[in-house]
Amino acid sequence: MRKPFWLPAVSLLVTSCAQTPPAEDPARAEPDAAALEPEPPVPATPPGDPLGPRLLAEADRLFTEASRTRSAGDPDGAADLYGRAIALYEALAKFDGSTALAVRAENAREARKKATAEAETAAREKWRAEFLSALPAAPFPDDAALVKHFEEAVARNPDDRAARRRLAALYLADERYPEAAATLEQGADPEPVLELARAALWYRLGRNDDAVARLEEIRLRWRRALPLRVERPAFCLTPPTGFDRFTPAGSNAFFPQQKVWIYFEVANASVAQVEGGKWKVSLRCDYEVLDDAGHAVPWPEVKDFARDYDPPLYGTVPDDVCLMLGVVIPRAARGKYTLVLTLTDKQETKSTEARMPFEIR
């Protein structure tokens, strides 16, 4: 018989999938002398510490623990445990072609999918229970009783935003606009929909200046939060003269050292109010040229060039913001290039990038 030797570590990954070799037949013809020589040793897992079976046992333990956790009413925790078991099954399957591992991984995936669905259902049920708990006990009362209930709830806890919102909605449904406006004004609630509702109520009550001021405040806040954007970038052969007053070049093919102008508009640039009721816009534009392979092209004419755009203060909030840059096409070989514009809002430290392909002929 052959002398015992350690099997490769890969074959030891899943002992449950290995088959016991058939017993040697005593009547079998004796092998030749060469076959009796011991085979060379191969790298293997250290004796008594087979990594593969231990990992498989850990994956099975996680699966079992996940099932118990799910049965105990914690689908969120179960989904996490199933995910860890799946990771181990899939890692083991990469080193062992056994279909049993693929089946176990698939079973774990199905179980995690069900646990995740149960967790979502539980979250919805919890929210529904919390919502219903804020309502008066059945039978469902009339509107007057509901108003009284939420008035008392707000009086007990002025910071209860949920009760305040429901009370304002009941006032609106009953066309009690002054009470609805007062209810929304008293609580600091950042919900944008409610801010718009406040502005609409002020307009309804004849507080036009307050309504316009609130709408302008909301618009400026959203404008600061929205990402900076470059719109309508264009190469021009003649200088632009203002917003939307430019003539795009008929072709984006230029000669080296040719003077061109770049026009683009800026969306969502933040504005800040300064002394005297004026409004300030502050931008910065950096740009470079890349060749067809994405490498920067030497551009001595505009080395370390950046254009700070700090126009005169505006009397009202500006909506139409544009930039016009005069540049000289770099002295470079014929081919395709890209002008990269990097625009930065210096007040909100937000930035964006625009790429303008062109050709040197």
C-alpha cells in the first residue's frame, strides 16, 4: 500500500463533500516496484487544523444562528448573519467545485431575502402603530374632537412636530387659515413642504410681503444645496457681450496660437447678501488642455491661470450668471484635444467640471 500523505488544502475545504476511497482488494494484482515508491509530499493544512472544514462549520453555525434569530423576531439581525454565512459559502466555493456549497449559498441568499422583507414589514408596522397611537381611541371622533385632541397634545408638548403638523392640517381642512398659519409658525419645522404651506397661507391672509420673502428664502436655500452646474459651454470666434449674447464658432477646429473665447452659463451659483441690500456672486474658473491620451498639454500662455469672477454687486438676486474667458490655443501638434473647465463656488465650496472637445489643425 501507499504511504499516507497529506491531501492538498483545497481538497480539505469541505470534508462532507469528499468521498471515502474504496477499500483495497486483497485479490488485486501486486503493482510494480515503481508504484510502491512514496509520492512526494505536497503543501497541506497543518495536521489537526483543517481550515476548510472549520470555515464550513462556522458558515453552518452562522446560518443556524440566523434562523434562530429570525424565529425570535429579529429579522434585521438575521439578515446580517445570513449575509456573513453567504460570504463564507461563496469564498469556499471558489476553491471547491462542490455543488453542495452552491446549494447552501443559494439557500442562505433566499433566507436573507425573506428576512429583509420581514424587517421592512416590521418597520412599516411599527410606524403604523406609532401613528395610530397618536390618534384618539375608537370610535373615530368627528373633526371638532380631533382638533381638540391635537390642540391638547401640542399644549402638552410644543415640540411635538407630528401633532403640530396634524393640527395644522385639520385647521386647513376646516378653512381656519389664521390658526393654521399660527400653528406652523410657532414650531421650528424645517420641512420644505410646510415652509411652502406657510408662504401660501400668508398669501391667503394678505401677508404678501411675508409670503414673497419666505419663498425667496426657500429658493436661495435650495439654490445653495443644489449642485453647481455648467450649461451651454461654447467656443466663440468673437467676444460674447453678455448673458445669452454670444455666437458659437461654426467648428471646434482651430489653429495653434489662435485667439478664441469661451462662453458658458452657471446654474445654482450661491448668492450672499451684503451691506446695503446688495447681492454677491463669487466664482473661480481653472482650466487646462488634455491631449487625446489624457495627458496635460504645456500651455505657457496660461501657466497657473485661474480666473476669479467677482462681478459688481447685484441690486437683486441674480438668476442669469455667465462667464466669458479669452484664451489662446496652445502651440501643439495636430490632433484632438479637450479643454477642461473646473468651476468653483467660493462661497459654498462646491465645484463642477465641464469638458469641451476641440481639434488643432
